[in-house]
Amino acid sequence: MNELIQHCENVMKLLDTDYPQQRHYAGIVKDLYALMRDIAEHARRHEIYASRINFSSIARQLADDSFTQHNSPIFDDLYNIEKLLQNLSF
């Protein structure tokens, strides 16, 4: 669970650094920040985040709406979070 928490915190830090104002307004940045916070909170309680998440859609929307480059470390962390959640579900 610690690895999952770390990846979620990385995404939140990158969003804070790259999009400090967008986090406060409706949109993918705010939604992604809230999702990472929720997943990390579940992991801290040793609970599995049960909601289905379409990480491909989130990544596509983030790239389209915020002009995030596809080589951004955010995408690496999202991929790792997706894999860790998949492994925990089984």
C-alpha cells in the first residue's frame, strides 16, 4: 500500500507544481487531484479503492485539457497506480 500512496502523492505534487490554479476550478486537474487523494486515503486505511477507473480516459483528458506532455511523469505514476490497483483487486 505504501507504493500506491507514494504514486498518488507524486501525482498530487506534480499537479500542485504544474497546475497550481487549475486545481481549484472544475476540470480534469481538480478531479484527478481528488481521485488521487481518495485512493491514497483508502490505502492508508488498508482498504482497496473499489470504484472502477478508466486510466486511459483520464490520461487522454489530462493531455487534451491541460496540454500536459505525454512524457510527463504524471503519466508514469498513473500507469503504476493502475497496475497496483489491478493487482490489489485480485
